[in-house]
Amino acid sequence: MKFTLKRIALCASLALIGAAAQAQQDAPAAASAGIASKMIVRGELQGLQAIDLRSQRRNDVLVVQAEVMNMDTRDLRLYYRFRWLDANGFQVGDGEVWKPLVFLGKQSQMIKGTAYGPQATDFRIEMSAEPR
């Protein structure tokens, strides 16, 4: 087998393209460690990333808003639900059902949640994703 400079350059180029594609696909689930601490990820998010997260109390009830972005060009389906916690870290309420949300390529959307009552002082967002 003859190794020519052209073949070596071609192999190196293909390896770099593959590594770049893998890096784009393996985007972290959150843009920061603070956001990641509020997330529970089931499996892989397939290129979806939480880029912003805000919470506040309105009328003594916790309200959360998160911005999720599809970092990939392919369409993806996100399933999410909020887990509301009291001051001791125990779950408040019966739990929510999974909600589906479709993301087109490079699209970002807001997801919102409101706690069941004033006893909820913290939260986690459970997420799972699959190709559309």
C-alpha cells in the first residue's frame, strides 16, 4: 500500500470533519453549570441545549421559564416535565405528565412551568429528546 501525501491529507481532512460533526452532536445539555444543576437529563438531548433559565415567585408561587435551543440542523422532539420540590428537597404534588415540544433545526423555544402551590421552593426540569 502506497501512502502518498494526497492520501494522508485526505484521511486527515475526513478525520477532522468527523470530529467536528461529533462535537456538534455532543453539545452539552446546558450552557452553564448553574443551569445544568436544575436539569435531569434522560438519555441524550441530541443537540438540544438549555441556554437560559429564570425563576421567580409570583403571588407566592414559583414560576420557571427556560429557553432551549436546537444546536443541530435536524428537527428534534423534546419531552419535558417539571419536578417541584419543597425546602427539604422532597417532591411536592403528584408530578407532571411529559410534555412534547418539536424543535426545527437551529430553533429556540421557551418552556414554562408553574408550581402547584406556595410549598414548592425549588425545581428540576426533566428532559428527554429524540429525532423527529
